[in-house]
Amino acid sequence: MLTHSLVAPAPPARVVVLGAGGFIGRAVAERLAADGVPVLALSRTDVDLLAADAAERLAGHLRSDDSLVAVSALAPCRNSAMLADNLVMVRAMLGALTKVRVAHVVNIGSDAVFADGPVPLTEASPRAPDSLHGAMHLARELAFAAEAGAPLATLRPTLVYGARDPHNGYGPNRFRRLVHEGREIVLFGEGEERRDHVLVDDIAEIAACVLRHRSTGSLNVASGAVHSFRAVAEMVATAAGREVPIRGTPRSGPMPHNGYRPFDVSAIRAAFPDLQMTPLAEGLARVERQLRAASTAAPTEGAP
């Protein structure tokens, strides 16, 4: 749950977005800039968190009245080497925060910290990850809670989709690419497992709300609705206005998360009563419009 330090929201003096070159970080930086909030967008080219002098370099960018949004991570974390590198990155961020005490820290984590359960997940659900990716995000949460030295909020998005997602993860992002290539969508099993999917724009909006209220605590970021992957594939094709074959395949193992991972989003409603999470079909249609607009705006080959 979140606690608002500022009952009347106020814009932060400046927000430093660490990981602004990535999918979520870029969305957060652009959302804040649209509100006229001063933003310092830092990417790996500005501060390499794996470098020996990373803490000192990051500290050189920080001011005491800053709010820091920590998005930078090597994700998904697939092996022990990536886990170790992620911990080095967290150590660099916290090292910088010991040198410059900022006004507020927002850690962008993941719902992967939670164990599976038969009931909708809440912020109080057991954090007992069964993957290295979840273990990495839990280690981040614990480290920030112990050493950030500033009011801290942690956001835990579930499966994220959006027009500029560079990954090809199973779900809306991969399905969209296949549809636009005119290729069939191949499901795991019959695509019967049901998951929640959250639009990256909604994550950015919630992050902006948390910053304006200088909120502390934790918040799961999900839409509150689950859909089968077959239904997701059908929605993607409908949004694109195209017909492609959608077929199942035999499974080689059990369904992830026991085939069902719902979220109770009452904490979002309690924290931000006026905020509406985007339904999946509406979000997929928005993504399609964004892609078409970007394609139309792109210069043609040979144009000045």
C-alpha cells in the first residue's frame, strides 16, 4: 500500500530518471516532461552502472531536492551472471544516494517477486520468487528499503506492453509483430493460461502520481483483468484489422504461474481514485494507432 506524504499533490523540483533509454524509463520521462516537470534523463551512455566509478558519476548528477526514478536493470534476469551484474548496479545506485541524499526515490520493480497463489495478488502477498528474475527484483527492493536514505516507493508492474517495446516476449508485443508480418501466431498449448497485461502509459501515469504525492510504500501495477493468451492474440489481430492463423501447440511443461495470475487493484483505486487503468482491448488499439502514426511520420528513403 502507498502512503502519500503530500495530500495536495505538487510537482517535484526535478526528477532524475535512471534508465531513461529503456522502454519504461522513456515513457516515465516523457510523461513527466509533458506536465512541465524538469527531467534529467540518464541512460547507460551517461552513467554505466557497471563501471567502477558509477556511484561517483551518478552522484555528480544528483541534487538534494531531486526525486530519483530507478528503472535501470538487466532484465529479464536469466542467469547468475546477470543476477550478479544487477546487484552491482544496485550497489552503484545506493552508493550515489549515500553521497547525495535526495528527496524521494521510486524503484520500478516487478510482480515477479511474488509467489503464485489461487487468489488475486495484493501488496501483502508473500514475496517468495521462484525465478532469478524475481530474486533480482526482491534483492533490489530489500536493498533500497535498507539503504536508500530517502522516502521510498516501489512499483511492481506485471506484464507490460506498448508500441516501443524492444523485447519480443510472448504476448501482445510478439503477437503484434507476427500480425504485422502476416505470420501465424503460435500459442503455447492452446493459449489457455490467463494473465494480466498493463499498458506502459499506465505505468508512467502512476509513477507521475507517486512523484506528485511523494508517496511511500509499494504498489502493484496491473489492470485488474485477466485474459487468455488466445484472447490476447485475437484482440491484437482485431486491433490491426488483419486476419492471421492462430494455432496451439503441445506443451513441453506445466503452464507458468499455474495458468492463472490475477491481481487485486483496489490499492490503485484507493491511492488514486481518479485514475483509470486501460482495458486491454483499448490499449492494444491505442498501440496500433501509435504505430501507424509513427510510420506515417517517418521520412521515406531518400527524403531530405
